[in-house]
Amino acid sequence: LKAVEVSQQRAAAVQSAAQEQMKLNDAKINDWQEKVRKAGEFELATIQNAAQGRRAECEEAAGRLPEFNSKLEELEEKRRSLDLKKAELEAELARVEKELDQTKTAIEEVEEENGTVETE
């Protein structure tokens, strides 16, 4: 009878120790969950702040977009104008070169007729 009582006391002590260990484990788990939750909240806040900053930058850039488009249109118009001017100048150059060739040819013909061909 005494052995049964000792066994029951041991069982109660083991059960009490197990319950105490479970309470400690639960406390550790709760502590870790709280740390993870806080870290997650901090990370989320950091990401949200960064996203808000990028959004503000994008909105600012979008606000400047019409101005840039206007300047781009101006530059494209200037480029078209310069392209036209270049084409006009190239046509004028071709006309002048043709005149020069015709003049050289006429001079050579006159010199041949006079017998005074000069070599360049």
C-alpha cells in the first residue's frame, strides 16, 4: 500500500513537472509569436513607407509628363524643320555643283578652241 502511495506521489510530481514545463513552453511560444508579429509589422511598415515614397515620385513624374511631352513635340518640330532646311541646302548644293561642272566644261571647251588648255 505504501508503494502504491509512493508511485502516486511520483506520478503526481511528474505530472506537475510536465505541466510546469508545458507552461514554460507555452510562454516561450507566445514570446516568439509576439517577436515575429512585431518584426512582421515593422517589415510591413517599412515596405508601405517605401511604396508610398515611390508612389509620390511616380505621381510627381506623371505631373511633369505633359510638360515633357510639349517639349518633345517642340523638339520634333524643330527636327522636321531642320530636316527640311537640310534637304533644301543639299538641293542648292547639288544645283551649284552642277553649275560649277557646266562652267568648268564651258571653260575647257573655250580653252580647247583657243588652244590654251591648262592642267589643274
